[in-house]
Amino acid sequence: MVHGDEGYQFQLKPSGTESNLMSLDELYLTIRQQVRESMEWGEPLSDEALTERIEQALFAFSKAMNLTSADLRMVVRRVFYSFRGLDALQPLVDDPEITEIMVNSHRELFVERQGHMEKLNHTFESEEKLEDIIQAIVSQVNRTVNESSPIVDARLRDGSRVHVVLPPIALKGPTVTIRKFPSKPLHMEDLIRYGAMSEEAAQILQTLVRAKYNLFISGGTGSGKTTFLNALSQFIPSDERVITIEDAAELQIHSVPNLVSLETRNANSEGKGAIAMRDLIRASLRMRPNRIIVGEVRGAEALDMLQAMNTGHDGSLSTGHSNGPNDMVSRLETMVLSGASLPVVVVRQQIASAIDVIVHLARMRDGSRKVQEIAEVIGFVEGEVKLSSLYQFVEHGQEGGKILGGLVKRDTLQHVDKLRMAGLTLPQAQGGADDEGIEDQD
């Protein structure tokens, strides 16, 4: 339940001389309690039957209170969500303008709306109610979260990413972060229209995916890596077999019929049964994949991903957190070394031979998300992984709070063997920057 800041008060006039005041929150609690008491233990109710029962309980109050039809619909919806859906979170999840929901405690709620953060003057009914919602979410994907295992990643039915941290780790109380994704995956044409990249760069990336170049997408939190990975995957030929590997399934790939989606599993209450990303990557190699898509590498699984790319699974895709292409190379080194005692030179050779192109995404000051750089991995030169920038985003200025600029071509692709084997050629470069700094609406 959400307590709003509207401060509505509705006058209830029973038989008698005194008038009582009842708020929407009090009415909500009363109706919810009456509906709960009317339900027999284990009684199955369809959504339509539950809605009808709520309306019947509300009917007696609607006569005595000056409620508008909008007020009645709101109360019915709130009571319904308390039995089905995500209670207070459901209206926020349903709001297409909200891209992120941040619950810092049962009394503190923030959302990101069209790239801008705002605090809502709403609270949950109690900390226990918020914990009930959390348990309902994680149980849907067979995950467990409690005091002994207070951190968990999960997802909603619509694919939205959920991250939960419980006390005593979270000092304020149960913390929930929900990253929403578009109900319909964005295509590359949408990203071009939103100003995330130029049409020329999109055509080149499309060709590289079709030619089975290994692409790695880097960027900071909220830069749109998963959205971009979904867009790139739409260029994979439909006659290939693709294996996706994720901590929490988020990818929405509809263009490949022969698709297998794998998801990691946490340990049970006895500390057994965990299936790590490394296990899934190794298992995928025995599933006859043409390509492997690793949702995000964070640790030692980076070594398995690089080895998969180096053992004939060309065209594989993955993502990772970094501040730029060169930083991504350094972070991959650190990830590999965290799980294997290998010489740094060997690790760098693995990176140089496995990854062909790094696409770096960034979130701009105006809240938009853009492709900041496309860099080719040239090879292992003098003990270092050498990169060549194919495109870079150049900022021209700012107008009306919007970043103006675009991708500018810097260099040409040097390794063209995979293009030749695929019988493809890169589109002719047009040159120049795209000055249409359109605000991203992802």
C-alpha cells in the first residue's frame, strides 16, 4: 500500500449528528481487511471475481462518502494490487515513463522518469509489507533472500531487473532497485532516432555482427548496455544457434528461432546447488552453439568467455562495466586474474585474440545515452593490447539542456579477414558528425 501526499479527506456521514473523516488510506485498509476476511482459506479467485468482491465491499462506503468515480477506481486498483501484482510497486512498474524504481526503505522511494531522478512522497504501509513484496518477487524466479543471504538478483515477469539488499546489510531497511526495460525491444533504428548513434556507425556494426566479429559492449551503470545488446542481436542470421548466459535473464531476442537461454542459480539454504556463470559457459560449449552471448561479465567467468571466443565461437557478444575501451581491457585483465594465476602477458594475448571490437556507451549530462566510442582491437603489440578508435562521439555544445554532437569517424577497420570470409564489405563512410543530439527515451 502507498500513502500518498495528496492529503485527501472524505467525509463519512453515518446516522447521527457527528461527522467522521476517513482518508483514502483508511478506506483502503478497511476494504482490504473486509475482502481478506470474506475469503475462505485456499479459496481460488479469478482476477474478475476478486475485483467484483472489492467493488461490493466498497459499495457500502461509496454511498456515505463523497467519492468520485476516479477515487473509486483508485481504491479498487490499490486493493487489487495488494492481493495480486506488486502492491505499491505495481503502478510504478506499469508507468511507461518510469525507467528505474529505487526503494531505499519502506519510507523512502525514488524513481527515474525520462532520465531525471525524483523523490516520491509515498511510503509503504510497513517494513513487513515491503518484505512480503520482496519475497513474492524472488520466489517467482526460485531465488531466496534472507538475513543469512541478504543480497539477490531477480527479475519480474516483464523482464525488469530486480536487485534486493536486506538488513543488516542495508541499514535503513529493505532496499529494492528495479531497472525496467521496454516491453518491446528497441531496434537499431530506434537508437538512431533517439540520437544514440549515427546511421553510418549502425550499418557498420550490423555488418560486423553478420560477419561474426566478436563484439564487447562496455559502459557505466544505466548506460544502456543490455538495450544495445538486444539491438545488436537482431542482426544475427536466423539460421544460427545462439546460447545466452545471464545472472538474471534480461535479454529479449526474438529474431533467432534456435535460441537457448541459461540463467545462473544461487546456492540453497544449505549452501549447495549453486550454478555459476562459469559453469554455464562451459556447459554451453557442449550445446553446439554458433554464438554465445554472455549478458555481463563481472569476475572470473571472463576467462571462460575469452576462451569460448578463441575456440571457434566467432560472433559472440558480451558486456561489462567500464569508463572506456582501454579501461575495459584493464578490467578484463583483473577479472581473469581474480580466477586464474596466469602471467599478465598471457591474459593480454587472450584478450587481443578473442575480442575484435569494443563498443563503449555513456550516459550524458542531459540524461541521454549515446555510443561514445567504437574501437577495434588491433592486436598484442609490445606487451599491450592495442586499440584503434573507429568512431568517437564529439560534443559540439549544449542547447536547451540537450547535448549536441555525434559520432565522428577516426580510423578504418584494419582486420577484414572475417568480412572477406563472409563475403561482406563495410558501407562507404560518409564522414562528419551528426549534430542531431536527440534526447534518448530508453
